[in-house]
Amino acid sequence: MVTTVYLVRHGETDYNLGPRYQGQMDIPLNDNGRRQGDLLGQAMKNHHIDEIFSSPLSRAFETGELIAKYHDSVAVTAVRGLEEIDVGVFTGRMVEEVGQEYPEVLRSLKENPAQLQYPEGESCRDVYNRMVKTISEIVEQNRGRTIVIVSHGFALQNYIHYTTGKPFEEMGSYIVNNTSRSKFIFEDGSLMPETVYLNKHDHMAESDFSQWLKK
């Protein structure tokens, strides 16, 4: 029995462009983010999809809806555990400002994400554990189906690292583009997938994406 999973990052928001830390703030897609999501929906309209699962945050959920509108009777279900990392006291603040106050945190984010701990927020280990647990549960409950999971840049970085089979401590910085999709195949009862491709965003030009890597 084969289970197919597409991991999708939400579309662009104004905070991506700020650049400001979003974390678990419920920041909506901007107009370009909705355009990205619609183009992704068009790119995936000939893909067989049974169901879409999303972070409850609106930027992810709306991205899921933009995919679903090209598929009759495909629902979008919000799932706790797929949210972005809680950035604590960084929430809503400008990246440049925070970098001056907490250079060691930004250094961890770029150079050694496994050591990351946001003041009054989550650690990288927290996010890794909940993303692996949540996606594994979704896969177990949807064996033999094709599903889309919409989440966030840093949260997805953690799960993508898990799929490599490397130790948690060896995680590098790898943020996929807004509305990119990454495809994984789960064989039989396995919870460790085969990677088909990562960060595919052929529905958009490279210049259309914000390259800000810290949400």
C-alpha cells in the first residue's frame, strides 16, 4: 500500500516582505500570496488528491483552499501541530531589530538550527517532535491515499530533515519557497518516506519569491 504526501509551504504574506517574524501570529496571505496559491492550485489540478490537511493559521489554510478549489469534493482540514514555530518575544518584530538584540539566536538559526531556542517561545527540538508526530499520525490515518499537507517554512524544514534519516543534531538551514511542493512516498506501514522531489515551484518564476528565510 502506497501513501503519497505533498508538503506545501503557504503563500507570501506582508510579514515575509517586512521582513518581520510571524511565528504563530495569524497573518493572512497578501495579494501576491493568493496569486501564488492560485497558480499552485492550477499546477496541481491534474494531481489526484484525496484530502488536504493544513496548519490552522490562515495563511496556510487559505493556501490549502486555493489548491482545493481545483478539485471537486476535496476538503481542507485544520490540524493542530502543523503550525509554525512559536518565536516568543520575537513575534511581530523586524528581523534587523531583533538581530541587533539577540545575535546569538540568529546565529543558531543560520548555522546550527538544532540549538535554536526562541526566548519565551519554542525550541527547534519542540517543533521537530511535534511535526514528526503530527505528520506521522496523518499518514497512519490515511494509508493508501494521496494527501496534501500545508505548513510553514521552519516547521517544514524540521520534517524534511527527519526524512533524511540523519541525526536531529545535524540539521542544516533549508527553507523551501512560498507555495513550493515537496513529494514523498510512504511504502506499506513505514513512517520514513522516500523523497521524490523537494521545493518544486515551477508554477512561479524565481524572481516572484521572497528570499527571506526567517518567519
